Amino acid sequence: MSLLTIILNILLPPLAVFMKHGLGTTFLISVVLTIIGWIPGVIHAFIVNN
């Protein structure tokens, strides 16, 4: 995992997921989790982008 991906996982989780997986179910889940709460979005981004 690159430094840029780690920073984006923390600051903008949906953008980090989009950069790795594109538009799809994983991205939509990331957006929903980030809207619900920032921490669930960050955790999801780290798990998916591992």
C-alpha cells in the first residue's frame, strides 16, 4: 500500500476505494459508511485496499 493510498484512506475513504476498484458495489458501500460515520468509512477503506 502506497503512502498516497494510506493518506486517502484516512482523509477521503471513498476516493481511495474508487482509485483502486472504480465505480461499483465496493465504492457505494464506502460512500454509505462514510456518510453514516467517518470511522466506519476509514475502516472499510483500509480493509478493502489492503
